Amino acid sequence: MLDVAVIEEPAAAEASLDPIRRRILAALAEPGSAAALAARLGLARQKVNYHLKELERHGLVELAEERRKGNVTERVYRATAGSYVISPAVLAAVSPDPTRSPDQLSARWLLALGSRLVQEVGALLTGAARAQRRVASFGIDAEVRFASAADRTAFADGLAEAVAGLVARYHDESAPGGRSHRVVVGLHQIPAAPAPAADTGTDTGAAAAPGSAPDTAPDTDTAPDPGPGQENAR
């Protein structure tokens, strides 16, 4: 079983989003038969069998083993991955394209970059799985808490300068056998976890947690007002 699998086909994405099939996929983190799944999920075995066939058809579950019980052969399935990511390629022409409106200060452009990353890395993983090879990649994940907006701006400027310097140092357009790689660097505020709803018996709403509001206001003390598309200034 893979840790993460990328769904690139619209039909497979549709199959994975069905509520019952999502429950089956989650349950099949451990191998199970249709009978076992039906008992665990409180569903009719015939219905479970139908959904298993659809999930198997789209490569989301696979046959783990067959068990002989008397005159009956029991098929045991497992999910093909522990979790799934739906590639933006599923959206085809309406998937985000970061080349349309590049803007370093735009959260929407950062989202488009992330979308392209999912699509490209997903395609690499799919090809590598077919060839039974690994994908050469590198990632860094870190958290930083800035004392001020000025520190955040200085950090972003230093990061941009460092990345530009490394790219200039190692980029070789004419190297025989060289391979192009994409470098994506992003910086965004971490959303606060939603506060639990108060048990009032009638009020189902929840008040925002202190500090949960995103920092979307322009930093008037350190930067000019952002222009169009720059709604999330550094």
C-alpha cells in the first residue's frame, strides 16, 4: 500500500467522493472482505460488493488475497493507498494556471503554484510507479513566528535572495544529460484551529478563537497598499 496516491482521472475522482465509498476506502486501510465491511459499516453486503467493484475498477482498491471457506472463495480487498490526493488535472481547462497572473504577493497565485506542484508531482509518481522507480525530490516544511510584519517582509526578501542566488549558481542550460527541476517556495500564515462549539442547547454557532482571523490587512507601517491581486501581502 502506498502512503499517498494521486487521482488523475475524473471518473476515479467521482468514485472516491461518494460518501459510502469514502467510508469503504477508510475501512480498507486494513484488508477486509465484503462481508466484514458490511458488518462493520452497517451496510448490505450486496451494496458493499457493488461499491467494491467500482473502487477496484478505478484502481482505488485491490485484491489482497482470496480465502477458501468450504465451497466459497472469499475475496479480501485493501485500499491501494493510505490517503489520496485529487490532482487539479481532473479539472482540465479550469485547473489553476500560475503562468496567467504571476504575483509574489498574491495568496491566490501561491495556491495556483501549489496546484501545479500537486499536478506535476502526481504525474511523476504515476509514471514512476509504472516503471517501479523512485522520484527524485526534496521538500522542507518549517514554521516561523514573526515578531512583526517588518520581520516577515525582511524574511521573505532574504529568502527570495537566497533562492535566486542558488538558482544562478547551479542552473546549467547546456549541460549534457541535465534535467530540469522546479523550485517552489511559499510563505503563508497558519490558519488557527476552529474553536469548539459552546454547548448551549440551541446555539450551533461557534465564536472565532482569539487570533484566528487571517492577517489579510495591508501592512501600512511597512509596505504600501497592495495593488489588484495582491490581497495577501507578505
